[in-house]
Amino acid sequence: MADIDLGYAARLEPRLAVDYFRAKGYQVSWNWQETAAEAHARAFTVAKAVRMDVLTTIRGELDTALAQGLTEREFVQSLTPRLKKLGWWGRQLVVDGDGNAEAVQLGSPHRLGTIYRANLTAAYQAGRQASQLANSDDRPYWQYVAVRDSRTRPSHAALHGRVFRADDPIWQSLYPPNGWGCRCRVRALSAEQVKERGLKVESSAGKLTTHRVKTGVDKRTGEEYFTEVVTWRDGDHSMTPDPGWSHSPGGLAFGTDPAVARKLEETKDRDLRQQLIQQLNNSPARRQAFGHWLQRVVKQARPGHGVAVLGFLSERDVQAVAARGGEPARILAMGEKQLLHAASGKHEAGGIALSPAELARLPAMVGAPDAVFWDHKHDNLVLVKYAGEGAFVMMPVTPGRRLKKQAERLDVLVNAFKVSDARMFLDKKRFERVR
């Protein structure tokens, strides 16, 4: 099996991979162990890059490499003089945020090559996993594929050819890449292909164990770093990803939003919660990622099971739902089926459809509605945004719903359409004003 050519893959501009990478924020870290796998899926970080100008320069070039298909050599050649100008190059005595000095290796061609390969591989595989999940009705079986040459780790080769259902828990921890330089991938198969090839569909039930491993020691403080790894074992065969790689790059790109929602729930101060929600909802990267997702879904015109997070439900709306017996998830999301319904020909024919530009602004509209109502007829929230010329965008949200193929509950934006007569909201038997 040939190795994955990241340069070629990037030239195809896999939209989901670009979305994944661009949706990451920034996180400054001293040691790589300080940033857990979950955070890496949402925040771009380079160890020892404690200055934001250095971090933004590296991230910007990675974004260009992914979108334009730069080779590793082109990436290194372009970035090297810029990092040298910023002083982030070679072995230097660097002072961290606590005032501690340490001689460290900053930029080098080898290190930039590692950054290029690790980030582009993770982004490409995240996009691949999202596409496979969206198509899992037609191809519900996933096969682990290792390269199988002299450089392949025996544990990775042990999984080669094994087939599990797309919803098997193994993919939450062992979807490639599973370590530095991992070249493994996953092949999606239909039931007919599994039968034709004589493959056996397995289950990971009882074969996965989680344990903590030591990943290093902070030379300045003596603090030990630990992380959890997941091991798959079947008889004499076993597979354990490298420390820090026991996660699904595609799943974590979405999966950290539930973690953020849980953290918001734990924050006692309501005003602080609302401030955090507003900052999260104002993220340009999230809105840009939604725009790319929208274009892809509308172009394919056939709904899969993909989900895009538009933002987080405001604190006042969370309280309003809870007061009416609902269980809000705090995460405002939209599935492909709901998006295509909003962009349907039926809406066009009825004169209630949103324009492509208005659809792209949905994250901004749900993040700052002009009014919010509770619809007693459907037991859901209705977010309303003025669209100009006497028209309003009506956005019903069903709180605490589970979409197909999603383990987490979401506050689902089930539709979006225009109304021209706001007097409908005066029907107090149906619509109760929340704010």
C-alpha cells in the first residue's frame, strides 16, 4: 500500500480538513504535555512558542500549506526566514512566563518538518473521518489500513485489515493518526464489499482498556506529566497509540464543544457564563468553518449525518428552557438534513427561503437574535432576527435533542425561514416572549 501523499491530498483541498484546521484557536504552551489531545483538536499549539507572533506565523503558513498544497520543502523554505527574523530559531536561552530560563531548541528544518507532517496528517484524517461518518449509511463498516513496510510499527500492523462498524468505540481512540509519523488510514466499506471480500466484522467490546502513562518530567519544577492511553488487545495482538494520540481527530474537532458546555455548566457566575458564551459565539473561525460546511452540504445536495456547531445557547435562553421543563444542551448545532430543509426548493417556491449569504450568517444570527420566544405548539425556542424590509428570519430550536449518529445531546436548529408579518408573535396562546 502506497504512503499517503500529503502534498497531493492538500492540492485537492479537502474542505473538511481545511475547516478543521482553520477552526482551531491558539494555545501557547511550554511543554507539549501541557496541552491535552482534546485541546489540540481545538487549539493550534507549538511547544516553546510562547510568543503570539511566532505562533500566528507558523499557523498562518500551515493554513496556506493545507489550502494551497505546499510541499514540506516549500513550507520549510517559506517559514524559515520569517522565523529567523522573529528570533525564533536555533538553540537559545528562553525565559518562560514564570521567569524561568532554559536552553531550548526553537526553529529548525527538522522541527518545521515535524510540525508540517503532524498537523497536515491530523487535519486530513479529520476531514476523511467526517466524510466517512456522513456516508456511514451506505458504508457502515470501516477497515483499518496500515502501510506494512519496514517503517510500520508492529502494533499498527496488528490492526491492518481489521473491520469494525463505524460506530464501534474503537474509532473514538484508534482512528489514525496514532502517533508521530503514523501513515495508517481507514477505508469505508459497504455491506456488499465486506461480503465480496470475505471480511469479518469484529467488535471491540471487552478488548479496550484505558490506563495512565507517564509522558515526561518538567525539568524546571520536577512536575510529572501523565496522560491516558487506550489499548486494544485481541489475543497476542495489541495496539496502543503513542501517548497523546489516543483520540479521534475528527471526533474531537466536534467533541470538545460538549466539554466546553459542561465547563460552562460548572461556572457558578451567570454573568461570567454569558460573557464566555458571547466570546465563543463571536469566533470568526467558527463562522468561517460553518460557511465551508454549508457550501459542501448544499453542493452535495444529499444529507448525510454531519453536524456543524453554530455556537452556544445564551445563558438567559438556557434558563428559559429549563424553567419550561426542558433540558438544554447549551450547544447550538445544525445537521445536514436541517440545513438542506432550510435551503430547499419548497422554501424557494414559498418565498420564505434565506439567501446563500443569509444562510452563511446563521451562526451570527443565532448568537445575537433580536427576540426570543417559546413556541408552546412545538415546545421549542424560536430565535428571531430582523432581516430588513419588514422581513424577519425565524429560527426554531429544539433543545436537548440527539441527532442520528451523534452521541451528545444538542440544541438543534431545525429550520430557518423568513416571515413578513411579525403580528404572528402576538398570538400569546402559542408564543410566549422570552426576551
